[in-house]
Amino acid sequence: MVNKEAADRTNGRGYLRIATEEAFAPASLLQTYLKLANEPGCDDPGFKSLWGFYAASPSARAQFIMNGLADLGAQRLAHMDAAGIDHQIIALTSPGVQVFDAPTGTSLAIEANDILADAVRAHPDRYTGMVAVAPQDPASAVKEMERGVRKLGFKAVILNGHTRGEYHDDPKFWPLFEAAEALDTPIYLHPNAPPKQMIEPFLEAGLDGAVYGFGVDTGLHMLRIICAGVFDRFPKLQFIIGHAGEALPFWLYRLDYMHAATLKSNRYPFMKQLAHPISHYLRNNIYITNSGVAWQPAIEFCQKIIGPERVMYAMDYPYQYVLDEVRLCDEMTIPSEHKKQFFQTNAERVFKLAL
Ligand code: 1DF
Ligand code: MN
């Protein structure tokens, strides 16, 4: 429906700006992160590197992020207004509750979801929530997904990278995928630092974080899920990945060629024949956001490779709160229909928004 009021709300721009990978964390959880990162027994070097830094550093960047994460009120809204962001799709920051033991993770997910739900109820025109879950206990994770979608009105599920060193292509996690498909709710596969078995060469070069490790690990994780046959089993399931598709669109030609060649030569007896080439799943089961990549060549390339109906805007607040990036995206020299899909209508459809 095109109503006049909605047109006015864009100040003549012609589209609302909906940011789709925005983060929050209860202040108490951030303190729990700090405690865990400092425990000698903490067996997750990526977590130590990430939260040992942000939760303790006096740097302006860390302070801004810590304040921004915990605030779901006036400060966040003022920052959105200053950047011209009409609406945020908000998720519990990485690694969510996936770093804890199962009972702790399960109860912290419920607590975080309740806090986010209160904020969404207070500002339904500005915020939409994603459900945090503890895949450590798949059965309770499914229950929390159902509660999040049906009772709290959340519109997606957030998965932050590996769960205690395990990737979610493991069949024990497939009940989550079955539930997401049944609920018709997309899963945002958000980065975390690489797990212990992968992180060492990243860490020793200072490249484990958002600079590179996040993207490498998340691209790998998405590919593992595709190659395990998850979308053949759940063909309606939709994932969302950020950071211009974690480089997968750029790799797509080679992925299709080499995956087929590897299968054909029977190199790995366990490797599954898929119903389609990898590119099919990118074009039918995966949405991409430009979180952290306010860069026309990358955005346009994603639109060209997987379709303008599958590429959405994200700011990655508070990690990349850069006002000039919104301007850069506004000024992209792409067809105005594609820009409206990018900033507004794709997100409205994917997250079932009624703004
Ligand atoms: C960072 C970046 C941290 C992103 C994040 O969550 C995050 C960072 C802990 O810069 O350390 O979500 N990001 O998505 O780019
Ligand atoms: Mn992010």
C-alpha cells in the first residue's frame, strides 16, 4: 500500500531507511562477558580477544560501543535520527549466548529476548527484534524461537557463528532449521571470531576480528550449511548474511565449478550430491546485507549476482556508526527501484514489517 503519510516520512527521498544488522546487549550480559573473558579456564581465544578488549578498553571506540549496545532508549533513537535511520532490526550482539554452557545460555537468551521485546513494544515504529537462542540445547532453542516469533513478535532468528566450537551444519542443530522453516522466519547468520581450531594464524596477525576473521569464518559456515544439504532438506528456509555476503558472491563462479568437480571425482566419499549448484542456494535461500560495506561496487555486484530483491541495507550499529556511510549509500548511482528495494522494501518483505 502506498499511503501519502509514508511518502512524507521519507522527506521526499522516496524510501525509508531500514537497517537490518543492528546490535544490542543487556549491560549485565556485557559484564558477564568480561568475567568469562578473564577466566583462565575460558577455552575460546576468539571470545577472549573480542570481549576481553571491548568490555575493558578505555578507547573511545570501545566506550562508544559498550554504551551503544546497552541502550535501547533515547540515545539509540537520537543516533538513528542523526543518521536518518527510520527503523532498526535488532539482534543480541555476537556471540550472543552461544559461548556459555547450555543451561546458562538458555536462561540468558530468554532474559535478553525479554529485554529486547520490551524495547520493541515501547517503539514498534523504530525497532524490530530477532530471537536469540542457545543452540547448545537444540530442543530449548526451538522452544525459544517459537516463543520469540509467536509471543514476542520477533521477525528473525540470530545465530552468531559457531556454538562452542561447533558449526551448525551438524545434524544435531537441524531442528532449528526445521523450526525456522515452519515458522517462516529467516535466520541471520552473523559473524563471530573463528573457533579455537581455526583462529591461531588470524590471532597472531591481529586479523581475527571484524577486519577479516569474522568474514572468513562466516563465509565458511554458510558454505558448510549449503554443502551439508540443509536447503535440499528445508527448501523454503531463508538465511541472511551480512558484509556483502561475506565474500561468497565474489567466489561464486569458482565455488560452483570446484564443488561440482570435487564431487564428480569422488574425492570425499562423505560429500553430498546437492540438488542444485551452490549458486542456486545463494539466489533462492540467502539474503545479503551490506553491513560494514558502504561501498557501491560491492553492493552493485551483490545485486547483479543474486538479484536486487535479495540485497538489503545494514549499518551495524554501534560497531560502524558512520553518518557519511548513509550518505554514500543514498548517493549510489544505481536505478532508483534498486535503491528502494535495498533500503526499504526488501526488509519490509523479509521481516514482514508494516511500517
Ligand atoms: C565488530 C563488528 C563486532 C561486527 C561485532 O559484534 C559485530 C567489531 C561483536 O568491529 O569488533 O557485529 N560486525 O558485524 O561487523
Ligand atoms: Mn554485526
